[in-house]
Amino acid sequence: MAKKKSAKKTTAKKTVRRAWTSSDVRELKSLAKKKTGVTRIAKVLKRTAGAIAVKAHQLGVSLDTRG
């Protein structure tokens, strides 16, 4: 007896990439200088933690939160 496969499809969320504005970069640098955590910066800028880390690396900005 053959089993029927479920016809239910899962829809993947479409990835929308936004360009970094000069004010986004300024805010990232400012928050990094204040030793703000990556997840907090991500929430403020409405971006993923990964996007924040990549951009900081490209800019040469340290995200080290240690004193």
C-alpha cells in the first residue's frame, strides 16, 4: 500500500536586503564605541546580528563588549 505525501507546502520567507545608509553606519559606529552588544545593535538598526557583524568587520569596527 502506497502512502500519500502531504500536499502542504511551506512558504519560505523572502530575504529582503537593504542598503546601508550613512546614518546606519554612523549609528553602528556610535553603538559599537559604547560597547553595546551585537543583538542590541541589531534590534536598534532592524537588521540581523550577522549583518551587523559583517558590516562592522568591513568597516574595521570592533564589536568587543569587554571593558
